[in-house]
Amino acid sequence: QVQLVESGGGLVQPGGSLRLSCAASGSRFGFADMGWYRQAPGVQRAVVATMARGGDTTYADSVKGRFTISRDNAKNTVYLQMNSLKPEDTAVYYCNAKGRFNNIDYWGQGTQVTVSS
């Protein structure tokens, strides 16, 4: 059974930094794309950043230049380094991983990020 466990959320002041981690387990073959999504109250869940197994990355325009996604395929772990945080970055952040050969989407339970003074 595939499980994704996120960590690293919390409360930070505007301009601060946080690093999110997501450890995936339960897959014999690892994962294809891994990434981060976020959802604020009353807003649809939206992609923040994704990283293909081979290293290609995509970012939402709103986070380009501030957030960096990385992954460790050997550990099935994906990270999101968030710098220069803004109040509008406040949301629940969800880790996502796509099965390597079954194309199933797996989700973590979410971690709250709050940017406030």
C-alpha cells in the first residue's frame, strides 16, 4: 500500500523560509512525476511544482524564483524549498506521486503552511 508522509509545514513570517519533505513508500518500482499542490480555503487545489523522475521541473508562475523542488529517487522523497514566503502562499500543501507504471495518483495527508506576521 502506497503511503506519502509530509513534514515541514508551520507558521512563518513574510519573507521567511520553510522546507517541506514528502517520503513515499509502498511501491516496488518507485514513482514517475512527484510534486506539490496547495489548496487555500475556498480555492481549488492547484499545482505548485512538479519534478519528473529524470529531473525536468515545472513551477506555477506565482512561485517561480522563490520555490525549488528536488527529489531523491533512491529514497522516494520529494522536497520543496520555499523562500521569500508571502501571505498568499498560505495553504495546505499536498504531496503527489504518480505510479511509475500504473499512472495512479497518490496523495499525502497535507501539511499546513501559514505565512503571517
